[in-house]
Amino acid sequence: MPSIYTSDIENVTQFNNQSSLLIHAHLNNDSKIAIHPQTMTLSQYKMLTTVISEPSSNRLSGVAIAFIVLGVIIFCGGLFALMFYIYRQWKRGKLPPSATPKPPVPPANPIKPPAKPFAPPPPPRLPPVAVTPLFQCRKPLCKEYLARFNLHKSYFAEQYDKCFCMKCHNPSDLKGKCGNWCIELHGWTRFGLDVNKAYKKEWNLFQTSYYGTSSNLLSFILANRFVPFDGDMRHDNTKFISGHPKPSFCETSPSLKCASQRKFSTRSSFIASDGNNYYVTVVLLCKQKPNTFDVNGDVNASKEIEWITKTRCSVVPFGLLVKLQKI
């Protein structure tokens, strides 16, 4: 009679013949038991066949694994896209930088532009020089010269001043109608002098003459209001010396050119305020009583005529003539 265990034993025998390997059965999902097929009991075999024949509900299928891998890829792609977006925003300045950016490193060998050819500096400009007119009025310079001698204002009559310098007087201008007398004064400056009123009645009868002198004698002559003789005592108890060739006479001339000669008029030098140096000639314009002088020289050559007189107070100056000649 066949036993109830015949089929089971056959199955075990068949299993043992097919595999000689160790079989690991999972029990309670926590422990592993190694069962050798030759030493396996019937109860162990039943338990093993039950475990093997059961479907594995805890195992992951291939579809699940594919979805997991796909999710990981999508997550990594999104993370990368987010990092790229943050980087772009930071570059545009919309987000504050996480750290202070470092200045750019200059190139090791910067390219220098070609040097310009050397040019010498331009010479410095000289200050502008004031343009001096060709002719300027000499009257202010003549006043400046006379101020050195402290001549009192009472000696002068300014209403009779007249400038005949090259700027103020044109000898070819016929409108002046001054004749030879005016032409002879060209280049001179006349300062009017105060005249004693005692000569007023006979003034028109007097004749015009010129008396050459020096600047240092003007104060004494103008104070007397007439031309003194050589040897007259001055205020400082010194004798008056005219310097004329004939000291025993008072020498005058109807010619300004004759009276301004060196033997009658002593020339001096003067540095004016305009920076120029001038020679100065001084001559007194006088009125002389008629029939009080003798004529010496050629009457036809009026420029060399000299009048000599011994009559005191007969030569009355009424104008001071000053001429400046640039050195």
C-alpha cells in the first residue's frame, strides 16, 4: 500500500538530484537559514516550497525602476535649470552678488600707443608793449621838468600858455595865421609869465626879443621880473652870472635861433616819466624898450643879430620857452 508520504519523498529526491547548492530561505523577512538538501527534513522542505511558490510582493518591477530613474533625471535637470536661472539673474544685477567681485586683472603687457614725435615747447609770449604815438605833447613833460626848480605859481600866467610842439602845432597850417613868429616857435612850449602892471601903458611900443639863460637862474630872474646884469647880488648873497660872452652887457636877440645857441643858453639833461632822456633848452621871451639897446651884427642876417644894452630894467620877460630834444 502506498504511503501518504511517497509523493513528497519523490519530490525531495528529485530536488536533491537537480541542485546541490545551498538554499537560503527568508524567514520573517529578518533572518536567513542555510539548509543543505541532504540534511533537509520534511517540514523544512514544505516550508521552503511554500516560500518559493509564493509570489514576491515586496520585489520592485522594471516599470517602477524606470519611473524612479526618470524622476531622478527630471529632478537633476530642474535643479540645473534653477541654478542656471539664478546665475543669469546675478549677472544682470537683479540679485545682490554673494561676494564682492574682484577687479579685472590687467593684461601682463598692455599695448602702448605709439609715442608722438617730440616737439619743442613754443617760446613764451612777451608782455604787450604799450604803443607809443609817433608824436606826443611835450607840455606835461616840460611842466615836470620845471617842477624840479620849485618856481612859485605867482610867477606864471597860465592863460597865456601855448604849446608849439610837433603834436600840437603844424607849421604848414595857414589857418593859424601866426606868420614867421609862430613858425619860429615850432617845437617849443611857451608858459605865460606875470608882467608888472607898470609896463601896461607902453607895452605895445616894446619890441620882442629872446634871452638865452640856464635853468638854475630862472628863479632869480622871474622873482625880479626883469633880466638882471652880471654882478647883481642874488638873495643868497651870491653874484648873478649870466654866462654870456659879454658880461658887461645884457645880450638879447630878435632871433630865437640865435638866443638858443650854446653860448647864450646852457643845455641840461632830464629823464622824464616816460622813461626817455631829453636835452632841455630854456629861453625867455621878452619885451624890450626901444632906443635902449645897440644892434650888433649883420642887420640883413637877422638870425645872427645881437642886441646889447646897459639900461637896467629894460628887458622884461613875459614868456618862458622850453624845448625838449630826445637823446
